[in-house]
Amino acid sequence: MSSPERNELINPILDKAIYVEPYGLLIVGNFMLAFLNLSRNSIGINGLKALLEAITYQVNLLNVENATTNLGTGILTLLFDNNTFNQDCEIITSINELLASRDPTTRNINNDKNLDSELSNSNVKL
């Protein structure tokens, strides 16, 4: 199989899989999924740790690989309402920080605030 050309989308189902005991096949990543609602599940701390590990993996891989291949956006939004963990736990904070760093709407808002701040500190009047 030839390597994908620049900006060619990769089908996550057709990507390479690794067999991991005792879970079975592990497909390296589905970077097309941007929004995932995990509300009203029985996710606990161990599940949150696994999600943090997966999101960290996606962020690191997308920072390196997206320069040459369009893998997709990866997860941008996760909903966790009504699960078995405290919404204020450190793992949730880490997950939200990772997601916010990649969310294009958050980046645009932050860029606008920085621009407003720079303009208000300068003598330029609009």
C-alpha cells in the first residue's frame, strides 16, 4: 500500500490495527470524530485516565503528522454530564485544557481578545 499523498484523508477503519491483549484489535486512531457525547454513562476515574491518554496521543500525533497528511481534526469536544466522577477533578481539567488548545472557536476568541488588548494599549484609534 502506498503512503497517502499530502492532504489525502485516511479512512480510520482501513488504517493499520494492532492486537492488544486482552482487548482485541486496536485501531490506532479515528481522527475524523470531532464531537463525542459520553453523558449518562458509568465512566469513572479509570475511564477518564484512558480518555486523557487517548486525547494526549491524538494531540501529539496531530501536531506532528498533520503537516504532511490530513488525519482530520481529532476530538474537539467531549460531553461528560451525569457520570460517576466529580466534574471538578484534575483529569477533567487536563482533558478540557487539551481540547481547548485545539478548538478553533476558542483560539479565534483568544486571538480577538489579544488583538483588542494590543489595540487598546497602542495609540491607534479605529
